Amino acid sequence: MTGTGSSTSALVAAAESAGADAIEAFGIVGNETRLAILLALWEAFDPYTEDNAVSFSELRARVDVRDPGQFNYHLRKLTGRFVNKTDRGYELHPAGLHLVQTVIAGTGIKKAVIDPIEIDAPCLRCDAPTAMSYQDGWLYYFCTECDGFVGGRTGQPEGILFSQALPPAALSNRTLEEVFVAGVSRMLQAFVMKMAGICPRCAGVVGSMFEICENHDPPSDGVCPTCRRQYEVAVKWTCSVCKYRGQAPPCVAAIIHPAVCAFYHDHGIDIGYTIDSFERSQQLLSLMGKHEQELVSIHPARVLITICYEGDELRLTFDEAMNVVESST
């Protein structure tokens, strides 16, 4: 514990799973001057220029620290981990660049909020009007009348059809429809990484498991009162490094599996690379909403996903790692 008479730093006391390197990194950037140095180097950074070095004197002028000794002390603390020193000056280390980009993406250019607004698309379940909103870093697409696919938690809209974590920067220079498209695209990209066992946040190792609702009993037009989902099974991903988490019905995540992509490609539909319009994003969500899933085994856990399109059928059985263990057409 920290407190009067304690020699343990607050960072060390707070850390449990974070290692010594992470603790040291937090300590290094926990200073306004050092953060100003990183921001100044980012302002000078051009991603298409090979040499982004800023001289010591220019960097000190940008940060506006009069005492060169004090400035040099803070710069040295950053050098090697967040800043690189070259023959021409100083530039951001990839870790420093990522840190600044994360802050910029997480705060955006202005306060990022989209109040609920109706959009031109019918509900995937009941054909009623739908709306979208953005709050606290999440994009929500929901029905204005039915329960959707997932029941909203406190502070979330009811009738959720689709939700996706989206940095506030995604709202910059985009129309509402373009923000929606960005959210769907990001969801698909995250599925690709998670199903490959790679964390979309930090590239650490991601594990997956099925969460099965043992008392699943949703009404025909709503969600289960126990799990607050339409689907009995959800696949849950967790990163072993940064604690990233995500979940989705297996039948939804399966949209990016090669067998599913090939099935749709044979019917003239490309998955993933041509989401260039609001209409395309709606088409993909509609396809995912029509996939059927069935829990066919508990030990081991297996989910059968059935996809029908234009009279043809694809049946895939997935394990908890979202690997196909059996297929048929």
C-alpha cells in the first residue's frame, strides 16, 4: 500500500499483471514537459518523410522550456523508449508515435457525440425504422421499436442491432453514413484479427471461448431475459496482454471466414474489401442477420452455422477457437 511512510510508488502499488517495463513506461510519460516533447515531435512528424528529426534547439523552442538543462533532463528520460536520437536531432520512436496517435484517436478533434438520429434503413428483425448514435467511444445501430439482437446496458440504447468500439477520431471529416461504414469496416477487421488469435488493440495473444446461456428463452420478437441476447451462444475474446475483450454471436463473426467469403463470392458478393458505401454496409449486416446458429454439442462446445442464399446452403461447425471442424453444402 502507499501512504504516509510508505516507500512503494503508487505505480508499483497499482500494478498487478502489468510488468516492470510497463510500470517504468508509465512513470516516464507522467510529466507535462515530457508529454509536450512527444506532442511537439508528433506535430513535426510527416509520415511520408524519411527524416523527421528535430534539432535540440528547435524542439526546446517548440516546447517553450527556457532552462536547457531541465529540458535536456526530460528529453533524456524519453530517449530510447519513446524518442530516438539521430545525427540530425530527435524523432519519435514507434512506441512514442503510437502513444500520441492513441491519445489523438481517443479524443478526436472535438467532443465526439452523435445523438440518436433516424437513418434510412429498416430493422433487420422487424422492418421498423432504425437509428444510430455515438457515445463514450461506441457506435450504436438500433431499432426504434423491437428489442434488436442485444439488450442495451445502462446508458446504452435498447434494441441494439450492431455496436462497435470506434475512436472519436472516426467522426472527423465524415458524414453520418460514412461514420456508419467505418464502424462496420472496423468490426470486420477486428473479426479477422481476433479469429486469428491476434489482439486488434495490441497484437497480443487472444483466446476465445463460448458463453452459453443455460436458461435461454427469448420471445419470438425479443431477447432472452437471462442473457439479454437473441442468440444462445456468444463467442468471447480476451487478450492475455492488454485485457482487450470482445464478443459476438458466432454466426456473425463467421462472415469473414474464408469458406463463407467464398460462398458469397460465388453468388457475386465480395466480403470485406468493397465496403465503400452505406448500402454495402447494410447489405453485409443483413447477410449476417440471416445466418442461423445452433448449439450442437456442449462437451466439447460446438456451434453449427447455416447460411442460405439464393437456394444454396453452407453448413459449418465451429469450435470455441472459431475454427471449422466440419463443413457441408
